[in-house]
Amino acid sequence: TFEKGIMCPKGAVTAFMLYELVQIVPKTELEGYLTPLHELLNEYNNKRLKVVVYYALAKCCHRLADYNQAFDYFKLANSTQLEYCDFKTEYMQPFFSSI
């Protein structure tokens, strides 16, 4: 299970397990995931991994009804992820204009 997986030594896969867990655990357990997620942000300098952690933090905060903080994490996740995308919807403007 994911709960047992996060008890293992930390690795990159830990971020993905925590991402899944914050979506399925009872709300009463969510506070306990904030510290490990913040530790992962400081432990790894991999931006792609940080995207997963930012989304996990956003989902966790959203479920805890801390909507301002959730929004900030969603913005961080989206802006970091956008760095890896070389396509923009504005490039489709000529196509949409022709329809």
C-alpha cells in the first residue's frame, strides 16, 4: 500500500505516493502529509518532481479548505510545468480564426 511505501527510505517515488495519498486519505489525516511534502521540496532539485509535490500540496490544502494556499501551490505547479511545454494555445489562433 502507499502508506507502507512512504515508510521506506525516501526516493523520488515518494512524491508520487504522497500525491496519491493526499487524494484518498481521510481529511483528518491530511495535516500529517504537509511536512513530508515540504521536506521533499527541499530535498530534491528536480523541477519535474517539484511539479508533482506542488500538485500534492495544492490538493492537500484544497481538501483542508485552505483555498488561498491551494491556489498558490496550483500556480507554482502550473508555472513550473509550463517550463517544459513548448506549445502554447495561442499558436492555434490562425486555425481557430479560419473556422
